[in-house]
Amino acid sequence: MDFHAILEDLADNWQIYAAIPFVAALIGYVTKRVAIEMMFRPLEFVGVRPFLGWQGVIPANARRMATTAVDLLTKHLVDPQEIFARLDPDELVRELEQPLLRAVEEITREVMEQHQPRLWEMLPAQGQRMLINRVRAQAPQVVARLMRELSNNIDEVLDVNDMLITSMVRDKDLTCRLIKEVAQPELKFIARSGIWFGFAIGLIQLVAWALTKEPLIMPIFGFITGFVTDWLALKMIFYPREPKGFLFFRWQGLFQKRRKQVALDYGGLIADEVLTVRNVMEAVLTGPKSDRLFALIQREVQRTIDTQTSVAKPIVAFAVGGREFQELKRSAAAKAIEYLPQTVEHVEDYATDALDVRNTIVEKMQQLTPIEFEGILRPAFKQDEWKLIAVGAVIGGLVGELQVLLFLH
């Protein structure tokens, strides 16, 4: 080995040698940025199936990601029975009072005009108002009774898992944001780490090239730079789970170290965009268990009508007709269900405050074990992280080959 020749070469081509660690740092950074973007973009598949194309790792696995996130939520963070028990039926009725009474009046008029137009027209205005007032007087008690029953048996009318998974799969961008916003510092760390890891490997690459002038050195080191820096950055996010120390140095996985802030961010996102009152209302009214809610409402409405007409029921049934009387009750129940969405909108603010989803999640997250806490973010990386690492390695190898062409030509 002619050290004199090596030193002479270093002196003659110092600009090229000086550039090697910086190019390696650039490789490290670029491969990380590409890996991060490939996690989230594009939201939909771009290319020609099944031959060539790509879809972001998280959007492509939106259902799996959503299922994992929902399992964590329902097993460790949110107990639907406990959450919905916080709604005070009497307070709900107070919040609903005005829109509820308006709805009851409109329903009564519509049903009577539809099923008994002649009878309704024959009643004097005072008689119509008396009938409406009697129904309105019963409405708050009916709603309070219904709310107590729903609160005690929320699982019968609301499939929380289906609601959460459906909303997250339907909105892939939301699923991406759950990961991206919660893990923003970790993603920045991955990108920045590529610079320092790449620079360090580039110094070794510089020495290897100076000693050997072997063309394979550059693509091999580029491949290694992309592979090792991606792999190492991903590991450093999660490990070690518990703080470790040596002399004056202490370290811990970045995600575990940010436990309090992660809990605040995650709780906020879930409360503001996933487990919202609006989403709950939609799931209750249109979800797989909505028929049970409608059956409850129908039963309560029909029972109220029977109660109101209990004394005069034989006369009413005779005047109206037995079959027509039953149809009138069914129609009243159907109208009540039809008015339900626009009526319950008025309790959204109260219900959001009462359910207190954000603080519940933050508090429960503080009680998770390190492994359980890791489950918030780890599934986004674990199953498909080899793809990200492989892409980083391939890009690193290609850039290394470009370096060879630059050096030789």
C-alpha cells in the first residue's frame, strides 16, 4: 500500500474527497424524506395494478391501521358505558326543550293532517292546541326515560368499533393525520438523523475509497447508508422503552420520552375528529344497530299515545278505526325518528363537554404500560417498515453509483 500515493491523491482531489461525507449525509436525509412521504402518499393507488404502482403504506392499510387504533381505544382508553353514563338525561332534556317541543308540535300536526284531516279540521283551534299541549307535556318525560334506557344499554344501539373503523377507513387522510400529527417530532428526527448517520458513514466511505479506488465501494456504502440509517432511526423512536443510563448519559426511545405530549395530542385528535358527538349521532342513526334505537323510539311514542288516549281509547279507536289508529301510532313514531337528527343537533355542545373524551383519553394513556403505549404508533411502522428501509437502501445504492461516475469521469 503506497501511502505517499494515497496522500498525493488526497491532495490533488481534496474537493471530491471532502464532498463524500456531505453527499452521504444528503443520501441519508433524502432516503428518510422519501421513506416518510411513502408512508402517507399517495392516498389512493397510482399506477397499473398489479404490475407497477404505489399507494402510501398507511392509506393502503387503512383498515388494519384503523382496527389496531380502535382496539387500543376500546380496550384501554374508552369504555362506552362509562363515557355515555356521564350524560344527564334531565340536563339533555333541558338543552333539548325548545327544539323538542317545536318538533312535537310539528309531528302532531303532520300526523293528524295526514291520517285524520277531517277530524283535525273539525276541531276548534282551542281543541287542536289542547291536544298538542297534552302531547308536548309528555315529551320531556318520554325523552328522559328513553335517554336513561339508552345510557344503561348503549352497546345495544351503538357499535363503537364499527363507528370508529368506518369513519377512519372512509377518511384515509384522517388516518394519516392521526399518525403524522402525533408523531411529528419523531418523523422530523428520522429525517434529521439521516444527515448525521450519513455523514459518519461517509467518513468511513472516504477512507475506503482512498485506500482501494474500488468502484463498488460507493454503491455498497450508499446502500448501507440508506439501509442502516433508516433501520437505526426507526429503532431509536421506540427503544429503549424505559430510560437507560450510563455514567452521565441517559437515553430513551423518543416516542416513549414524549409520553405526556403524545397523550395530549392523541386525545385532542380523537376527541375533535374521531369520537365526536356528530359521528356518534350518525352511527346511532345509520349504523348496524340503528334498528334497535328506532324500535325503542317507536315503542315509547306508541306508549305515549296509548297513555294519552287511555280513557277515551275505545271511543277514539272506534271513531278512527282500529287499523287506522295503529297506523296513526306507527306514523307518529316514524315522524319522530325523521325529526331526530335535526333535533339532537342542539345538544352537541353539551354532550361534547359532558362526555369529556379528550381528558379521558389523556388520563388513561398515562396509565398504559410502555408496550401498550408503543401500540399507538408502532403499527404504522412495524409491518411495512421493511419496505421503507429497502427503498432507502436502493436509493442510497443508486446515488453511490452516481458518485462513482462523477469520480471516474
